[in-house]
Amino acid sequence: MTKVTIYKNREGYISRFRIEGHSGYDVKGKDIVCAAVSVLAQTVLIALVEVLNINEELIDYSIDEDIGLLDVRIPTDLSHDDLDRMNILLKTFEIGIKSIIDGYSEYVTLIYKEV
């Protein structure tokens, strides 16, 4: 099962997301659930840099394809405008994950944690 954890602060800003595990929907290379979660998460990571122009060195992330891990920590010391823009992107990610869960809840879970 793929476990998605979204970390929000008291103001509702997403400061981190972590994806762990393989969904088990199908074998590696044919698993549409893993592929959907992976594409969504990697697109967010790329968009932080290429669309929002956040310096990649400021984003703390780690990827381990073997165990199915993507852990992204969002910098919190940016301007309020940058944080608002990032939060729009990250909330879009959250909506996408919820949409995947609507169809494949036995393969993906979503957990929230407050930071």
C-alpha cells in the first residue's frame, strides 16, 4: 500500500509531503496506481522549481525508487506571497491524491500531521 502523509502547519500551509511504499495494484512497470501517485508528486516537485521559480537548493527532498519513497520538505522562510503560491500548488497535489484514493482506496492512504 502507498502511504501519503501531508504535513500542515496551524495556518493550513502544507510544509511537507511524504510518499512511502508501492501500491500493490499490479506488478512493477504496470502499476497504474503507483504511476499516478508518482507522476503527481514528481510534477509538484518539478513545478516548485520550474513554475514557481523556487531555488531547488532550498527544497529538501529525498527519493528512493527501490522502496518507493519521495519525501519533500518545503522551505518555510520564504515570503508570504511565495508561500501562498506554493500552497496553491500543494493543495492541488492534495486534491489529486484524494481523487486517486476515491477510485483506489485499498491501495493508497492519506494521513495528515500537524507541524
